[in-house]
Amino acid sequence: MTAAGFDGVERRGLMFVLSSPSGAGKTTLSRLLLEREPGLKMSVSATTRLPRPGEVEGRDYFFVDKPRFETMVKQGELLEWATVFDNLYGTPRAPVEAALSAGQDVLFDIDWQGTQQLHQKASADVVRVFILPPSAADLEKRLHTRAQDSDEVIRGRMSRATHELSHWAEYDYIVINHSVDDAFAEVQSILKAERLKRERRTGLTEFVRNLQGQLEK
Ligand code: 5GP
């Protein structure tokens, strides 16, 4: 799990988790991160939910039926999984392991249940970020603007938001999404700082040893 850092010092890949109530802007922030941060790869989840208009198989999700999902669980193919809004969602293990061992960081858009499971498995490598909407009115507006779900589904998502919010304190960082630009800058800063953490930078000992060697000459 080592990546060459931007400055040539090797480091361990990290798992960057974004969670939020749906409608808080997490999808936009994930897209911006992937566009602007080289070395970051999205973990594409499997789900039993039906595709929304515009969603693409293999890019947004792997859409599977319940028996297939259950087989994946039984065969240990999922790193974590949970029931969200009556559907099953889970993270396929193999692509995450492949990305980390190829020296990439991995971005996860998963809920608090999945975040807990990832953290139990690999706490040192997991960075947890929770995105909050600035107000309930803002959240509702975004859910309607997205126009991908029926009114009934939106009502369900609003009432579930209260429950999701209650898990905010299980996260390392909290970003309040007043504006996409500001929230993005904050999330990007978190990623940059976490990449620089000493414990992740496995190549530092060698780097400093070389530096000392040069100084002693
Ligand atoms: P949506 O149906 O709006 O795409 O996603 C609903 C919720 O499921 C979101 O909060 C999203 O973060 C969460 N989710 C998506 N994929 C996964 C996954 O693989 N595992 C878990 N635990 N949650 C997921």
C-alpha cells in the first residue's frame, strides 16, 4: 500500500470517506475531488436500488439484484455493507485493495454504518469527513432541484436525514456546505493535510537518513 508522494517520499494510500444526509452536496464534492486531485480513485459501490435517470452502470454503481448482493456478502467480496432506505449498499473489496496497492488513495461515498465498518477494519488508513447542509430548507431545496426522486422518496430522505445527522460526532472532520466552492476548498485541504501526515509517509525515515548523510559529508 505505498504511493510515491508528490515530493517523491513514499507513503501509504488512504481511504477518504465522505458521508452526509442525501442532498447535502456530497456527490458534487466527490466529482470535483476526482477531477482535481490526481491519485484519487472512486470506490464504486454495489447496490440493489434501481438506477436513477442518467446513472451509469459501473460508473455510479454496480446495480445488482438481491440474490447477487447476498452472494457477494457470503463470499466476502464486500469490505463493508449496509441497508440504506430499504436497499442494500456495499463496497466491493477487490477494486479498493487494487487501488491502494497501486499507490492510489480511494474516495468513498458511504453512510455512517459503512464508515464504522471501514474504521473498525483499518482505522489508521481511514479519514472520515461529514458534510452538513447549512439548513433543513437548503437540504430540501437540493433534493427537489435534483429532481431524480418522487415526493414520497424525498419525504423519506428528509426524515432519515435527522437520524444520519446524529452520527456527525463519529467523523474526524465536519464541513458545512454553505457554498460548493468553499466546501470543496475545505475538503481538498483536509485531503492534502492527511496526505502529509508523518505516520503515513513510510519513506520519511529513508529521506531523512539520506539528508543526514549529505549533511555529514
Ligand atoms: P443513493 O441512493 O442516494 O445513491 O445513496 C444513499 C446512501 O447510501 C448515501 O448516503 C450513500 O452514501 C450510501 N451508500 C452508497 N454506497 C454505499 C456503500 O457501498 N456502503 C454504504 N454503507 N453506504 C453506501
